[in-house]
Amino acid sequence: MNTPLQAMLWLLAYVVVVTAPLAALLFGPVPPAGGFWWDFAMALGFAALAMLGVQFLLTARFRHASAPFGVDILYYFHRYLAVAALAIAVLHYLILRIDNPAVLGSANPALAPAHMSAGRAALLLFALLVAVSLVRRRLKIEYDLWRWTHALGATAALGLAFWHVIGTGYYIDTPWKQALWTAYGMGWIALIAHVRLVRPRSLLRTPYRIAEVRREHEDACTLVLEPETHAGLHFQPGQFVWLTLGASPFALKEHPFSIASSAAHPQRLEFGIKAVGDFTRAVMRAQPGRLAYIDGPYGAFSTERHPDAAGYVFLAGGVGIAPIIGMLRTLADRGDRRALWLFYGNRRRERTLYRDALDALAGRLDLRIVHILAEPPPDWTGERGLLTRAMLEQRLPADRAGLHAFLCGPAAMTQAAERWLAELGVPRARIHSELFEWV
């Protein structure tokens, strides 16, 4: 099945899951008449609950579901969908507060029906989860702590919202409606069990060990893993995995990293890692022999998916070179002779990752490398500052329609480069970006 058709079918499935509870309102015994605003508020409440439940599915990392889009896109969709679902839930509450405040009853849990208090608690908890997630980086909340509390809070919010719906009574007053909501509830429980129990248990059977931690510069290293008692990981160049190091897969201490090694050698995985937090700093201090666990591969950012390209253009910023060097290494190992261009931006020369490795690859490939330094040394003769449209126009061939471009770096660089490449004749459908910061 081709990727666009897969994407369309998964989007259709999403629409069905979200709208099925709304359709249930149209059939069977009619609830007490409440007028347009009452009915509209009820529809919003059901939609918000269904959207909240689908959030778990979006982050469950099922490979067949994520393959047409890429996990990074699904996580961004998860973020924006959460904001939309919260807005719908708040609107559900506000309409009732304005149009029919009596139905809400007392805000005192000791006086209010339990299902109404559950609804209020679900809304407040949902709002807190969304707010904290949006400002986590600015508040400098440690990633592992946030992830644990986010998972527990989301599960609690869903349970409270489900209790709220069940408590309304007349919305589940027929056997088939009860079956529908039972299916939703059991599906959510099964999904949580799969992610938190079944998958971690399967990862325990395919451990890796650290073979090497190679320092690239003072704040970056290459982590090398080798499989323990299994054949390794088969992946597409440019994909990424979730890495657990120094903990059990059940501990929810996994972090995403792009594979920087060649797909032609699945028995040896390399990852380019920059020290930006507690986990990445711990990786740089890790000793060979320690156990690690890998969940993957994931991602749609790969030359493998576009074999018809006349040539490839790569644009990287800093550690964004990791998936790109993985693609270059794979192309070299397969003897690919198509024209390649790499535009690679860094702050300083000594902080350029894989400089020697890239020079070696240029000897094995038809590869033109353009290094760009924001703070170049006095003797620097290459490009200075930031990537510009003129740099691309000057070095890319006149006929660019057959090229595929792969971009990985800071958002500002990626967004500008996407626009420039399209202006210079690279079709937008052939411009592929890896979202740099999405967790």
C-alpha cells in the first residue's frame, strides 16, 4: 500500500474514532430536551473526551500508524490537538455555566454529585497538563520527571472524564451505547497496558551494550552500541530510536536519538549526542559494557523512501548532522554515485561534528560540502555567518526539479531553507525536514 493511501486511511480512522461518540447522540432514546446550546455543549464534551483518548494512541509509537507521517509529526499533532481538545472542553463547560448553570450544581465536592466533581477535576487536570507541557523548557522541568507526571496525569484525567460521562446516565442508556463506551474504555486500558507493560517487556529480550563512547568535542560524543544475544536493528538511514541507558525499559527514562551509522551495518549503532541536559551529560560519562535498550526504528526522514532522486541536498545545523551522516554513510557503503550537496552550519570550527568523517565520505561519494561558521577563526576561507539563499543558489545545479532535500537543524534555519529551496525550483513535495525539538 502506498504511503499517501496509508495516510488517508489512518486520518479516516482518526475521524471515525473521534466522531463515533457524537454519532451515538443521534440514535436511540432522546435525552431530555435542553435546546440548541445544551445539545451543542453535550456534543463538545463528547468530542473533547474522544480527542483526549486519541492522544494516547498518537504517542503509542505504533510503527504502521506512524510510518506515513513520521513520529515527529505525530508528536507535534499530539501537542496541537491537546490544545484544541482543551479549548473544546473549556467551551463545553462555559456554555453550561452561562446557559444552564443549575445543571452544574455546587462546586463543593462534598455537595455535588460525584460524576460532576469528576468532570471538574478532569478539566482542571487536563488544563494543568497542557500548560505545563507548553512551558516545560522555560520552567526547566527535568524531562524524565515531566514525562512520568504527564503520563500519570493524563491517565487520571481520562479516567475522571470517563467517570463524568458514565454518571450522566441517559447518554449510555441502551445496550449498544454501553457496548460502545465499554469498547472505548477497554481500548484505552489495553493501549496503556501495551505501552507501559508489553512493549518494555519485549525490549528486555533485545538488550545492547555500550561498545564505545567517543568524544567528538567538549560537549558532544558518539555513543556506539552493539547487540547482546541478537542480530541487531535493521533500519532505514536517517531514522531514530528511543534509547534507555542505565535503567529498565519500564522506567520511562527513554530519549530519542537519530542513528548516525550506516544502515548497511545493523550490528553496530552509532549516535551523535550533544550534552544539553542531565541524560545527555550522563551518556558522555557512560562506561563501555553498560546495558542499553533500543525502541525503534522510527521516522520517515530517509533517502530510502525517495530512491528516484536525481541527487540529494542535505542541510544540517549542529547535531542535526546525525541523521544526515547516517544517510551519507549508507549511500557510500552502497556505492551510490549520484550528485550530493551538504550545507553544514556550526558556531565554531572546533565544534563541528564529524568533520574528518565527512571529508572521508567526500572521497567515496560525489559529495560537495559547504561548511558555514557563525564565529570563524581569522584564517577561515569558507562561508561565514548563517546559511543564505545565495549560498544555495550559487552551488546547486540549474536544474533542481529532480533533487530531494533533507533538512535537520534549528527551526529558524529549517523554515528559511524550506522557503529558499522552493523558490529555487525544488518541488515542495521533495523537501523533507526532521523536526529538531519535539519532546
